[in-house]
Amino acid sequence: SGINPFTPTICVMSNVSSQVPDIWIGHMDDVRYVLNTLSPLSTKKDANVNVNISSTGFRVHFEDNVGGLSGTATIPFDTWTGFRYDQPQEEEFGLKIYPLVECLSLFGSSPDPNSSTKLQMSTAGSGNDLVLLLENSRDVFSECRIKSQLPETIKLVNFRQHPIHVKIIFKSEFLREMFSELDWSLTHLTWSISDQAPNIRLETAGSTGTGEVEYPGVGLDGIESFDVKQPIKFKYKMKLVQQALKGPLNVAQKSQVRINAIGILEFQHLILHSESKRSFLTYFIKPEDDDEAQ
């Protein structure tokens, strides 16, 4: 798709200019499509991510080097109003996610569709800035430049390398209510999932106590599908589960939970921006070492 240039009446421009031609330009009629997808990743001011651009879309890979969490935010090419990528190979570079989300939030995020902010993002490739042009409904125009850096060494999880034992699709609102019953101040969460009742058991534990909730896998409006190939029981760090749920569940409509044979827990959140525009947030969490599949 072609990119329609903005026609601002007020310009706040960066002092930095580039003579290198852009290899990618993406245009959104509503900045919230990008902001809602990336803002859950902005939990630490110094967090580095890798941006990956190809003909299939815009991806951000992230990893918590300390705790065993990694994942990808994906905005497919057809979710963009305009998307032009001029390279035969994918392009990858690093940047800090916090200033990117701050720039995307520059004009706020009003739910009123008549006051939406337009966004254009572009880059000349690795070693060059990621450039954001924003225009709000009052024709105020601003440019932000995010300095790129060398990509991090992020080991992407090969989730399908091991058999998938559990696959559950939740309505995100139901999953949020389900986890609101847990005590997030505790340190560990154990998932027990079986084809026998109770199908889903969540157990929390920590220095201040324990807790437990149980749910059936069928017969609930908030669970769209429940598929168990083999019963499982694995323990995870609560802070990582919280990171994979707290922000994403505020913007997602559906959330898929899968657990493979070695206990890697996947949350994939579907964010519907409109009937045909969608993006995805996928998190992988490694289990604690002292647990084995049962």
C-alpha cells in the first residue's frame, strides 16, 4: 500500500536529518494499534528489545535475561494502513522500548475515534534512527527519533520442538477475572491441567502463605476451547506470569494458553483493533527446574 504523507499545520521537528533512503515505511491511521501492542512490553525503563522488519510485518522480540521469559509482539503487514519494505531479507536492530512507547503516547490515547492520532514509522535500516511522525486531530505534528543499537542476543523459543500437551483458548476478560482471584504477592504459581475434573487448578505459594483456585475446562462462557493431550503439572515464577498477563489482558480480546512436554508455558494474546486489523503478543515462560511433567 502507498503511504499518504501528512499535511501538518504545526511542526515540531528533530534537529537530526538523514540522507540515507528509508528501507521501510509503515503508516497507521490510529497510533493506538501500535501503542496497545507495544505498551505491555514497556515495564522497565532500561529494557532492550530487537525490532525485526520484513515483508510480512513488524515484530519486536524481547527477553528477560534473569527470569526465563521471552516473546514477540507482532503487527502483521496488513494491519498497517500502508506498509512498504524494500529489502529481500529481513532487517533487525536493537533499541530501548521505553522511549518508543513514550513517543507513541505523545498525544495521549483517547478512545474517541474522531480524535485519533495518525502515525508514520520509518527507518533506513540498522545503524539509523527509527523515525516516528505523529499528527493528532488538531493538526499538531511531531517527529521523534529513537536511536537504534546493535541487536541483543535473544534466543527465540522453539516451542513446537516438543509435543504440545495443553491448549486452551480463553476470552481475555475471563482470564483476567480468573487470575484476579490469586494473591500476586506470592512467589510461585503451579498449573495443574487434566482431562479429569477439576480440569484447571492454579496453586500459589510463597513465604506468606498459599492459595488455590479450580475451574472446569468445559461449560464456562469464558473458555472457548479446552484440549488436553496429557495431564501436566508445572511451577512458574509468579512475577513472570504477571508480566505476561497484567498489561496484555487489558488490551486483548482472546488469549491462548499452551504448555508443551517440557513445561514451557505460552501465552498468546490476540488484540483486535477492528474486524480485519489485529496484532499479537506472545510470551514464553520456562518452568522452575525442580518440577517435572506428571
